[in-house]
Amino acid sequence: MKATLLHGPNDIRVGEVPDPTLRESTDAIVRVTHACICGSDLWPYRGVGLDGDAPAEPQRIGHEFLGVVEETGSDVNSPQRGEVVVSPFTFSDGNCEFCDEGLHTSCVNGGMWGSDGVDGGQGEAVRVPQAEGTLVRLPGGSDEALSASLLTLSDVFSTGHHAAVSASVKRGSTVVVVGDGAVGLSGVLASARLGAERIVIMGRHTPRTDLARRFGATDVVPERGAEGIERVRELTGGHGAPHVLECVGTDDSLATAVGVVRDGGAIGRVGAPTYASIPQSAEAFFRNVTISGGVAPARNYIPELLPDVLEGRVQPGLVFDRTVGLDDVADGYRAMHEREALKVLVRP
């Protein structure tokens, strides 16, 4: 079958790999119908974590997908063959102590797609370990009109929701979202869904901030650095916002989050960190700022978010602004890297 392979920095290719087969009784084989490129996929694409060198052998990549169950192991009772499923961006058994606490990303039997011999999501099919604990069946199958939004449950919308939850967003909240990428836009939508009254997005790309307004943003701050922090404080009565979502993952973006948060407020950070230590840590400490968040336990959130997607109350799939076939996935990476596209949908 065909799958996306990372050969080195800026070198994505589609190549032939062995068809997936059941290895364990808890496995399932899923034929992928929809996948996508994540902002975090761009880090290895750019060479981050590869030390500027090519990997020893081409690496599978991709961690967000919808598909149809083709085969299941003997210990998988649900989902069943022929059912449409969404997969979170990590796999998990669903019954270890961490899964029981809703922290599926720390599952003792879990892991990441594309690592340690596990298939990546950007391919024609995937062997899913711990299938019963991982896959979520989509009632009534997948309506094509909803597929893009259903796919966001795999990662980006769940991650935006995690940022909002980590920042303690609730009805009536004033929220600042740092970053106008797909995660930041999802954070705006998640905050609006939770009832936030005022949502300020910090971003300078007009098509993205226009979508943010459609998702529920009330204010846009295009300035960056000290100027941006000052502008946000002007909009929030001089003291900053009690709820801040950091959705980029750089030291500058987290420093901005600390700059715009109100004393005693909370920052939900979900941008994959590219910094070695938390900037402004002393300032955050003395101002009693809570810094929470991390990798989103999407499997825990999907059942909560799914009904709103199925019933059309939210449309997180609007973050996709380009669709490519699997053979053209390299151009999808290029487009996101060069900011020609916000988020790319891949149709194997």
C-alpha cells in the first residue's frame, strides 16, 4: 500500500510499504478515508528533532485519521468490521489507571502513530493497536459533509478544547488566544462552545482572524511582543485576561501569554513546545499564574465533543482550507510550511 514517508528535512515522499496485518488479538485494520497534516508534523519536516540529518530509514508520519474498519482481532468486540471510526492521535487501551483518569495520552500500553513500528496515519490503511480502547465509532457512519469536522476530533479541535479546559474557561469568561493557526482557531471555537463572553485572538493573518470571528472571537489583536501585550491589556481593563490559551509552542508565544494573563489567572498551553524551559517563570510565580495544559487526551474528549459536531452546532472542519490526494501530500506539507494553507486535508 501507499503511505507518507519522511526521508529527511523538507523531504516528504509517498512510497510503498507492507500492507498492515493483525499482530495482536487487540489490533484492528482501518482503511483510511480522511487524514490530514498537523502543525506538529511540520517540526520533523523542518528538521527539528532530526539534528539536521536524515533518519536512518524513512519514517512513517501522520496521526489524525478517519476510516472504515476492515478487520479486527479476536479480542476486539467494538468497533466491528464495516463501521466508520475516528482515531485520536495516540492509541490507548482504555482501562489502565491513567485511562480511567481520562489521561489516555499516558496509557501504560499506549503510544504514538508513526513510532516504534506503528503505522502512520497518512496512508491507505493503519494497523491500530489497542483498537477497542482507541477507536470511536461514528453513529450512522460518516456523512461526507461532516467528515472534515469529524476528523478534527482526532487532534486539532480536541487540542483547542484542552487549552480552554486547562485555562478554566467557563460561561461568561474573558479569554485571550495566542496564535491564529488551526489550534488557536479551535481554541476560539472551544471557548465559545464553553460559553466565553469575550474572546480576543492574537493573530495577523486576516483570512484566519476572519474565521476566528466566525468561530466566536470578539476582538483581534494583530500586534506582537510588547505592543501586542499592551493592546490586550487595554482591551481587558488594564489587568489582562483571567483565561489565556497558548496555541503556538514558542518561547515568544508563552512569554506573550504570561504578559497578557491577569494576576491569579490561568494559561492553558497546548502548542508543542520548542523551548527548553518555561520563559517568565519567576514572573508567573510571583503573580500566582497557573500554567497548565500539555498534550491533549483526545480520546477522553471525543465522546463529549462528538454530539455537537454530528448535530452541526460547531463546524471545526472549517480550519481545512486545502485538500490533496495522497500522491500530492508533499505539496500539502510545502503549502503549510510556506503558510499558503492553514491546514491540509488528505484523501488517500
